[in-house]
Amino acid sequence: MNKGLRITVTVLIIILIGGTIAYPKLKPFLSSKIKKDMQAAGPVRQGGGGQKLFVTGYVLEPTGMSEIVNTIGTTQPDEEVDLSFETSGKLVNIFFKEGVKVKKGDLLAKINDRPLQAQLEKLLVQKKLSEAKEFRQRSLLDKDAISQESYDQIQTDLQVINADINLVKARISETEMRAPFEGYIGLRYLSEGAYVSPSTKIARFVKLSPLKIEFAISEKYTSEVRVGYPVTFKIDGIDNLFNAEVYAIDTKIDQLKMVVMRALYPNSKEELKSGRYASVTLELSKIDSALAIPSEALISEMEGEMVFVYRGGKAYSVKVNTGLRTEAKIQVTNGLKTGDTVIVTGILQLRQGLPVQFDSVIVNK
């Protein structure tokens, strides 16, 4: 035996001894690996026609179907303003409490109006004297004791005084801040004694009934959604499903090809607040009788879309055309008919003419 042969025999003996020692430790791992590979390949059973793959069938029956569009929106108050005065001055009175509901026209705050009140008092005295003078002049005019021109001048003076009174009253009203509508006052931003101007914000004021829901959907759906279209929405942390109606649609499509819409929810109990995220759902393209398959049954290829159907104990591929899509189902418009059984499991192991057997069958209803 030459040297090279002796080395080869020695190596083979070492490998044999090492394998004998390592096998008991590797046996559990190898068994587990083989078992997993068999499970991944799908359950099979030996039969006269070869191995049969166990699958789940889905029997097609006409059913109602709608395309569902889900999007995220936000709740907004029906009306919202920052309260402020129309004129400048010292804030002397605040009549509201933060967070309370007030009626339209309620007096909320007041700035100093004493100079204006003094002007008004002076004008009222002048008006009284002018009215008395006008009465005397009219009596003299009736007796032709004065000219018409003299009487017209007195009457004009009285009208000027009345106009000045109305102007001062308008300025006094500007020193009063009243509720523009029925709603809730938020937190106030300043205290009595502060100097305010028309740009000074006093508090936020909102109307929560009804409540607006603003959301956006793809522009391709705008032909289906019109004013009055029903939508549903949910708020995180609240189990109830709320119903609203679209009341306004933006005329502009944004850069993402989305269209902004607003819906109204009555919110008569004012249980929902503004500024919250809402999960909005629209049900579009309703079809009363459609053939729909589970999404996992559809196979997309370069040549188009296809499914596997069960025929005579074997699986056969069929090209299909699709229509509406939901999260769980896809409408088939061509290629299948009522009563066909579509295979929905073991898709990766299926091939043309492969024997299959059902472990369960689902009827689409």
C-alpha cells in the first residue's frame, strides 16, 4: 500500500468515526428539519394516481359586493373663531367662565366706554333742546312767521344730532364682545385690566353641533361620491360606529391626486369633540350579484391573472378578469361561473393536472 492510499484510508476512517459520534446529537435536528419541509410542501396522501395534495375549496355562488374605501379624517367644529374686540381699550369686565356653553348674543366681555357714554349723554341733551326748537319753529312756520329755509335748517341740525347719536352707540357696541353663535368658550388668554386691540385674541369659541369630518379620497372615486353620500366613521377609544353625510366636495385635486371632502355628523349630544382622528369608510360600486373569490386564491403573472379550480379530482389553472376589490375578496368578471370550486390553499404547490383532495370546502354566501 503506497503512501497516498494510506492517507486516503486514514481520512475515511476519521470521517466515519466522527459521523458515528455526531449522529445522536444531530438526529433530533434532522428529524425536525425533515418534518418542517414536509409540512411546507402540504399534506399529501398516496393514491392510485400518485400523491394528492390536500387543499381547501371555495364554491362560487352569487353574492352582494361593494368596493370599500378606507381613509383617515379629522373632526372639526361646525364653527370656530378667535374672539376679539372691534376697537381698542382697557378690558374692564369678563363675564364668561372658561369651558362653558353660552347662547348667541350673550355679553362675554367689556372694555372701558366711559368717554363714549359721556359723548352720548351730551348728544342726548342737545337732541332734546333741538327737538324743542324744531317744535317751536314748526308752529311759527304754520303761522308764516318764519321762512321755510329757516325751518329746514333747524330740521337738518336735528338730523345731524341723531346721526351722531347712532355713531356713538355703534362705537359703544364695539366695546362689547358678544357670542356670535351658540357654542363653547375655550381657555381665555388674558385677564381684566389688560389693554386690548382688534388683533388681541381673548378666547377660542367653537360650535360642536353639528360636527364636521374632513377627509380625502382618490380622485378616481369622485364620479361616484356626491353631496349627500353616506359615510361611516369610528373614533379611537369609542366602540360606536357613527353615520354622516357628505355636504361639501373641494373643486381642486391636490398633487397626490386626492380630493378633500367634508361630511356632517349631527352630534346632537355633543359627545364628540373637534380635533380627533377618525377612521372614515365609504361603500362604493355596489353590486347585488357578483362572483367573488378570496384574495389569496388569485395568482398574478406576466400573462395576466389566474386561479386554480377543482375539476374531476385535479387542479387546473384558469385565466380570469377581475373587477371590484375589497380587503378580503376580489370580483371575477370573466373566466369562472356559478358552482365552480376555486382552490384557496396550497397555491405554491399547485400545478396543472395535479391530483388534489379537499380537507374542507367553503360555500360563498
